[in-house]
Amino acid sequence: MTEKDLKLVYMGTPEFAVAPLKALISNDYNVKAIVTVPDKPAGRGQHLQSSPVKIYAQTTGLPLLQPFSMKEPQFIEQLKSLAPDVILVVAFRLLPPEVWKLASIGTINLHASLLPNYRGAAPIQHAIMNGETITGLTTFFIDEGIDQGKIILQQAVPIHPNETAGSLHDRMMQLGAELILKTLHIITTSNFQPKDQNNLMEENIVLHYAKKITRQDCKIDWNNPVQKIFNQIRALNPSPGAFAILQSPNGNNFILKVFYANPLSDHHHSKAPGSLITDGKSFVKVACADGFLELTEVQLSGKKRMDIVSFLRGFSLDALWTMR
């Protein structure tokens, strides 16, 4: 059997999952059906919005399944009738055993880290937030443990010094599509042996867990070192965005998201964390524990993202304001 003979079912939701699906379709793989989440109300009008995977899937003419629950008897019967050799999962829901055990060869997940490090929902964001310089992609067989199954292939991906989660996401999305194709090829070879993650754990190496990003993760603490705050801003760009409270001298508060900034090291400055240095026209620097962060692109709550010069043109700011 070659990889083109495999009967595939593809499961995914966001934009990250579209590129691998496109690669399968454009290379004439035997995709029997595509599974994604039901349409959800979104925006002020609460109009139903389709997932990126559904939007693309509708152009393929392939069967599209949108179960509300992965345990729906009708959905499971539909999967059984397809008799998949492999179920491919990219940025989708947690699957129950009733689903992932249906594939005769196995259910394969694409994860955006070098497992066993950064298991969890937000590996790209947490890798940048922790100042990593290398991350990667992993394909593995799903089993009872979350992101703990046997590894098929891995590919290291460098993280550039000023890279945001958005740009890293886009690079890894394309590399992930290539890794999926390589994975399908290798599992059809006679000498293929998946690797147990326990055998990849090095002694004295701390593994990070990539939990779902919360609002608390987004709040900037100006008492932190400047590099840590810079990494936080990169990790949360474009969404949901790192933010701080901009406070006027008379106590009015404004939520300000920071999308781009330049870290400026200065271990000897005497400014209190959160203090501002600005000319009110062209620059804003915020004091941190060991330096300053020069803000270059921000967004005031309810307004558009804009460069700092445009922001200062419409918002009167001086050094009496503070960030907290």
C-alpha cells in the first residue's frame, strides 16, 4: 500500500488546519470526508460563522461533517461507514476513543511543538513567551494521553528574535502541510517504527506545558525584565494581544494593547516601573525592571491598531501618565 491508497478522514478547524488539507487535495490523496466544528454565532450581529476548514472544504466537493458532539451515534456510524485507514487531526477537538480507534492504522495528530515539550493548547504562544529560539512540529499517533502518543516525525523550526506568534504560525502552517505528507509516506514503509515519547525525555530537562491563553497571561507587569515583556508582546500578537492599563494623572484608566515594541536595556535607570518617557509626538518609552520598552504599535480599546506617531496625534499623552 502507498500513501495515495490510504483512505483518509481529515479533522480540523482554524486556518492552521487549512494548509495541510489543501496539500492533501492538491496532491490527490484519498480524502473520504472532512470534519470540522458546527457554525457558531460571531460578531455584533451574532451571524453564524463557518470555520476556515469548512470554507475551504466547501470548494472541494467532499463530504463535510459537523457534529455537535464527537460521541454522536450518527456521526460515529458515518465514520465507520468510511472505513478510514488514517484519521488526520490538525487543531481540532479532543477525540474520544470511540473515534480515534476507528482508523485501522491509527489517528494522527499534527502538533506545533517538539513533543514532549509544550504539550497543550497554545504551544506557539508559550514557546515565544518563554524566549525559546527553537520550536518545531510533531506528528504522532493519538492515544489515551493528551499529546502523549508515539511520535512519527518531527521537524525543528527556528524562532527569529523579533518574531511574533502570527508570523511563526504562518511559517509552521506551511511546514506542517509538508510534514503531514511526509508522515503519510513513512507510515506505509515496512521498516517504520514510531518513537515512545518517554524515551525522548532528557534527564534534568524541565518540560513546559502550553495551557490555553487566559486574560491573566495578557496583562503586562512592568516590574518584569524588559526581555520578558517583549517576549510576551510577541507571543500574543496578533491575538489576543498583550495589554496594560494607561492611567491619566487624574486617575482615568484606558486599556491599551501593545503589538510591537523595541526593548531597550538599561540596568541603571531610576524610573519606577510603568513610568513614561515621551515627547507627546513621536515616541513613548515605558520603564521596566531593567530597561525601557519603546512602544511602536498600539491599540486603544475600541479603536484601530496604529503606529505610535498616529496614536499620539490623536491622544494627548505626557510623562505624568503611567502604565500599570
